[in-house]
Amino acid sequence: MLIASLSLFRQPLNFVAVKWQTLIRVAGDPYRPELHYMRGPGPKWRAKYQASRLNRAL
């Protein structure tokens, strides 16, 4: 009887433990992509593609 009640208790406890470990792993991850994103094309890209865009308009 005791073993059956322990196994019923172990499954939800295991679920909570796995979720807690995942949360700790994600929260401790130092990678923050918002600090490393590219802000868009630079002046060389604009100079190259602005000329081709103007040629297409004609």
C-alpha cells in the first residue's frame, strides 16, 4: 500500500522537478540574442542596391 502511494506521488513530483530544472537552465543561459542582432543593411549595401533600384524604375 505504501509503495503504491509513493509511486502516485513520484510522478507529479518528477514532473515538477523536470520543469524546475528546465527553468533554471534557461534562466542561467547567458546568451541574449537581443544584444547581438543585426540592425539592418549598412551604407555599402544601400549604395550597391540603391543604384539597381533606380535603374529598374526607369
